[in-house]
Amino acid sequence: MFVPFFFIFSLALAIPQHILTIQHSPKFKSVNRFFKQNNPATNDSDFSILADIGLNSNYSWSELVDELTSLNKHHHHKQYKLFLLQRHGEGFHNIAPDLVANWTCQWQMQDGNDEMEWYDARLTEVGHEQITNLSKSIETEIERRQMPLPESFYVSPMRRTLETWDLTWSTITKQQPLIKEFARETYGIGTESKRHTKEYIGQNYPFAVFEAGFSQNDELWKSEVHESNQHRNYRAAQLLSDIFINDSNQIISIVSHSGLIKSILKVIGHRKWTLKTGQMIPVIIEVDYTKRGRDFNLRKPWGRLPEYCFAHSD
């Protein structure tokens, strides 16, 4: 497989953000002819993944897989993969801002209150129900329409995504997901984006495997700054680069978060598609190793608490 030096160099620099300045990725592109979610006429606000995974009626799943295989065979400088991008079910951090006063300036920095914990938030009962229903829909699609199982599984290290993976896939496959640090949500300031230790994750979610170099403690989360969209887009591109280089499988599952999935869709030029909790979107992604993709200006400042949080009343 042809991989240019700039691609390898860019991937090798996936290190803490204060060292990085401007990086780029190879050219990623959404292949838009397979799924209804690519069609601008499809309304994301009322599209039900439970009723319809989204495969266009002029394709069967076997035809899609055959075309993927053919594309990968005949394009030596390009690769193609089907990604199932899945957002976690509803977590306690999703409901807490509506239940407590002064969320932005006070409560988001706390681990929780007397009613609930949102530090590295777990799924609510609603979240469990959302994912159980999605899992049933996937099983139905596999049984009735021969939807292919993902050949590789990746998951964010947050509790809500690990629980989501378990509820979705553990009854369908015996495979183990690989925990990827770069698959996590926008991080910083709020404790819902701070992960537990490697030891805790390993003890509580033994079905998952850690990627090489996964740190014991959370080395990305900072209490004073919130990751910028530009850096999250860069991180999404790095995650895709990593998977395309190191994973030869064609069908990939990523269980992640709304922000990270939004960045993936942006990096590949997919139309905007808002995922509610417990939803999933299928996308075919092309990578062209001969073309340089977008630049990421990592000098852009990260977010901080708004000024009104520091205003003093007389």
C-alpha cells in the first residue's frame, strides 16, 4: 500500500496539543451514493435509525460489500471503508444541565450532586433503553437483509460509550472493541469529559482491549480549558488515519460522541447530520494517499469559561 511520507509524519505527531501548531491529513471523502443520510432531502431531525439503517433501495448489503472490495482492489492509492458511527445513549450529563441551576459556571466542574453523578457520565435508564432498541434493530437488519457485521470495533474510553458498546454489540458478536483515546468527546473544564483511570476501565469493562500506549491517568483533560473545534477536527482526522493505515478490514464500528462524530463528518465532507443520543450513521469513507487534505490550525485558542462566570455582583 502506498503511503506518502507526509501522512506518516503527520500521524506520528499525534501528541499533546501544546506542542502542535499546524498539521494536515490525507484527503478524506464521503462516498455519497449508498445511504439515504447523504441525500440533502433526507431530514435528520425525524429520520429513525430504528426503522431504517439507511441503505438506498437500489443496493443490497452484499452489493455494497462487493463494490467496496472492488474499489479497494482497483485503486492502489486509495482505500475505502464502511464506518458505522454510533453515538452513546443518553447519559446523566445530558440531562443534568436542565435539572440544576448555574450549570455552566458552577456545576459542570463538579463530579455530581446529591441526585446523580456526571463525572465520566454513565447511561441513564433512558440511555439503556435507547441502545437496547438500537441493538434489536441492528439484529433485525442482519437477519432480514444480511447486513454485514463490523470486522473491527473501536470505542471511546468514557463509561457511557463502553456501556453503549456492551449493550449494542455483546449479544451480536464475540469480538472485543479496541479503546481509542482519540475517539473520545471534546474534553476539558466539565467533568463529564474526564475519563477514569486505565485500571478502573480494565476492571469495570473487561470486554474491551486498550490500544498500545494508553495512559493510566487522563493526560488530555484540563480543568481550565475546553478543546477547540479545530483540534477536535484534527483529532478525528488522526483517528481515521490510524484506522486506515493499521486496520485492513473494510467494515468498521466506532462508538463515540456527538462532537467527535460531527468532526469526522466535517473532515470527510459529509453533509451535516445531527445525531441524537442512541443513534448511528453509516458512511463510506475514501482516503486518497496522493492528495493532501485540510490543514488544521492548532494555534487557535481553546475555550474557557465565559466572562460572566467571573463577574461579581455589588
